Amino acid sequence: MLDDVKPVVKIFLASPGGRGKPFCGPGMVNLLEAINETGNVRRACESMQISYSKGWKLLNSLEAWLMYPVTERRQGGRGGGEAHLNEMGADFLKKHRAFEADCRQAVRVLFDKYYVNE
């Protein structure tokens, strides 16, 4: 019956001081990866089909909560600027992806316990 069913896990980090509003979720993490891949915030936003202003809001929200920058940026002229994850940003992304993987595994174990191995 549940052979073709699997749990889906989306991780959001929220601060109690932010009234439960997430400061980091799948979109933020994907944006960090896209910035690292494209080397540019605008191109990263375009690849994700989000507005440039939304991308900056996501970055500013994350950096405000972490209290450190996650990217190194250089403003550009005609060719546009550059942005790459700095060491702290890369470390945050690596830890977050590992945390997500562990959460998915834990949820899968619980799903099997309650739905598959009854």
C-alpha cells in the first residue's frame, strides 16, 4: 500500500526572536549554492527564477542572524559584480546540507517504523 510513498522533508531554521519566521530554508540554501556556482548574485537569482531583490533579502536575513557575512562580493560595472561563498559561508552550507541529510535519514527510519514495518 505504501510501497510508492516516501516522506518529504524540508528544513527551515527559525529564531524565536524572529517570531518563528524562518531565516534559512531550502530557497536560501539553494541560493548559496547558486552563488557559488555562478559567481554572481544576479545570475544565481536568475537561475532560481527569483528576483534580485528577493535574493538580497534572503542573504541579508541569513547574515543578520548568523552575524557574519557568508559571501565575498565585489561590485561590478559593465560585466557585473562577483560573489562567492567565503570560508564561513561554505562551512555553513556544508554543515546545513549534512544536517538535512541526517534529518531525511531519521525521518525515513521513523516512517518505516510507523508505516512500513507495522
